[in-house]
Amino acid sequence: MQKKLKCYTIAGVIFTSIVGTLAHFTYEWTNENFLVGLFTPVSESTWEHMKLLFFPMFLYGVFICARLSQEYPCLAYAYPLGILAGTFAIPVLFYTYSGILGRTYTPIDILIFYISVILAFSIVYIGTSRCRPKSPFLQKSSLILWLLVFLMAIAFMVFTVYAPSLGIFQVG
């Protein structure tokens, strides 16, 4: 049974990595289409690059949760936790390394994306395979986590159009 979860997890890492990488260029490829820009980066800001993990992983999550939630009831808890952790790992890792080194390096920035994807799916796998599905805490936590994912999706769209003047939303 764990083998099936492991296969879907590896497929999720591959899917999110490929789609996220392609998403980096999609806004430009579509002649800066407004709707595409709501889901893909429209600038080189850290905030916009968080979309590279968030939306592909969310899309894969719809598929995997529909497919496996009966077999793995803890998936509904672990998946949004993975999305949020992976998404927020991007700015944490980026600002940590760039603060220490005093500058950024494109290869490290790219590596951060892939590390964040692996971290996110590791959390999904571990959280799904090790949790206790009968826990009353689990259902409430799942709802709260999915609500946070939904709010994050709205925040991405709103702040793409109306970016605050904070560092994470600025280019460079």
C-alpha cells in the first residue's frame, strides 16, 4: 500500500518540477496574458516565484486527493500542509542564503525551487503514511489547512495585480 503512495509522490515531484519550470516562462510565451499571469510569475520577485510550486502542486493535489483519499484518509491533511510548507520554503531559503552571501546566484535560486518541491512532497508522504486517521484533530486541521491554501491562492492573484511595496513583492 505504501508503494502506491510512494509512486504517486514521486510522480508529483516530477509533475510539479516540470510544470513549475515551464510556468516560469508561460507568462512571456502568452504575450503577457492577464489570466495566465494570475497563476504564473509576472516578474522576478520572490513572491511571484512562489507560484512556481504552489499552483502546479495544487493542480496535482486535486488529482491525487480525488484518486487516493479513500485509501489514504490522511492525505487531506498532509497535502495542504505540504503545499504551504513548500511554498514558504522558497522565500525562507532564498532570503537566508542571499542574506548570508550578500548576493544571489541563479543556479542556487533554481536549486531552491527543486529543494522546496522535494520538501513539500516529503511532508505529504510522511504526513500521509504516519498519521492516525481517527484523530478528531485531523478533520479540523485539514479544513483549516485547505482554507489557508485557498486564501493563499487568492493572495497570489490579488498581489499579482496590486503588489504591496514590501521587499518580497519587489524585483531585485
